[in-house]
Amino acid sequence: MSPIKDFTLTYEAFNPEGFSEGDTITGTVTLILTKDTKVKSIFVKAKGDASVRWLEVNANGWQFHRAHRRCFKVKEYLVKEAAKGTVLPQGVNHFKFSLTFPLMDMPSSFKGPHGKIVYMLKAKVSRSSGQPSQVQRKIMFISKSLLHLNQVELNGSVYKEMGIFSKTKVKMFVTVDRRIYSPGDTVSVVVNIHNSTSKKMKPKFILQQKTRYSTRISVKTCVKHLCKMVGDTITPKSQQTVSCQLKIPDDAFHTVTNCELISVECYLKVYLDISFATDPEVVFPLVISPFSSVRAEAVETYPAGASGGLSESDFSPSALPAENHTWT
């Protein structure tokens, strides 16, 4: 019969949102023994692991894909290994510990249908006789690497010419209230549309998330539409401003950009639905952060590859008619 009556691991969480790079996790390992017991060692360690796995069908039938990466590991001995072992007294034995997360770029905790990033705190007791005893606790890790994305400056608009013999133009300038959001937040979008064509058009908004699971030989991508909305019709020969509020679902994944096996990206796509024409669109990335307190100032965005190089001055009163004005 094992002399270990109880074996527990507790830690102090100063930040309810989780630990980050450079933080120190402190706690206690408690061992209750029914008699004096010789142990080989006792240690506590913190580690992070990323893993992906999925099945897919190909010409040869079912194929299983999986991969694993160790993010980090730190370890502290509470009772060091000794040739003759160490005798612990009967009763309650407390061991304090302190582990510091390294100052290195590590991804946040994550769990999806085909992969996960998990951080664990584990304590283990090894004895000269009998199986080792261990206890572990899952811990939440929140990477600070997302915060640097708030410093990126994005500006621009989209411009489209329509017609062959008589060129007409569509201009669209998109502004959102900030760059970084958290699940449950609302994305406020303002679109200034200058329609000098004879066509009607509707602004449409899509908030989508793309999750990519990777191994060395295969990639699995999952795209999820978080929110869709359709604005009012933009009449021909007019300039109008459209506002839209898109709520990020509470269960949306947060952005992951620093993991070899798993990446999560969020995009806001704003486009004009025009019959029998290529829809002009603005697509730019948003960041969904686990930090509920993260906020940023308003930002104007420019899609990669968009033409025109317009600035906000192109939509000034001197450049455009008054709002909702109809040309004759």
C-alpha cells in the first residue's frame, strides 16, 4: 500500500486572464504521508506543447496526419536526487516553488478541432520502490506577442473604374474603430462610398477567421464566417456614408501568429456588390486578443494590392458632393 495519502499541487494566479512571457508562477506542492517515507526526488515543472492531428481521404485511402512541437520547459527540484534517497517524515510536507516563464516568443493557449496549444504545471514524486506519483494542472498562457501588432499603421482605400467608352468611377474608403479586439467586442465600421456610375450597389461586410493546421507534409485550413451583414442600397450618381456594427462571437479563437503548427487569423472584408461587375473590396486583418483590456485608437486600412493610392482627402467636401446627394 502506498504511504502517500494525498498529493496536491496549487499555484497562485495573480492575473485571472493567464500568465505571459517573463511572469513567475509560485505555488505549493503538498505531500501527506502515512509513515516516514524515502523518496528519490520531487520536482515541479512547467511546459508548453503544440500538437495537431487529423484524418483525410486521398487516392490511397485514409491518411492520418499528426505533428508535435515543444514550446518550452522549466523545471525545479524540490527534493534533489540523492544516491541514498531522502526520508520525509510522516504527516504533512509542504514544498514551495517558483518558476519563471522564459522571455521568448511563445503562442497563447489554444484548442481547436484539429489541434491545441496546452501549457501544464506538473509535480512528480519518485520513490525507490513503487510507481512514481504525479499530479498536474492546466494553466492558461497569454502571449504578449500580439501587442506589437497594435503599432502597425494601416491606411488606404479602394478605387475602381467601370465602363469602356465612358469611364465612371467607384471609390470606397473604410475605417474601423481600432485594430485589436477581444471575443464579445463589437467592430465598428464606417464606409464612405462615392458612386459616380449608373449602377446600384450594396455594401457587404464579412468578418471571418482562418485557422491553419500544419505538418511537414500537409496543411489543413478551416475558414469560419463569424459575422455577415448587408448595408442599404447605394443609389447611382451619389455619395453615401454607411456604418456597420459586427459583433465578434464569444467563442471566437484569438489570433495566433507565432506557432509553427497552428495559425489563426481574422479578416474583415468590405465589398460592394455590383451586378455584372467585379466587386471592389477592402480586406484587412484584425487581431483578436485574449487580453480583455486591450484597446486601440481608430485606424484606416489599405488592402494589399489595392490600386489608386487614395487618401482621405479624396473624400473631402471639395472632392465629393454632400452626403446622399444625387447627381443629375
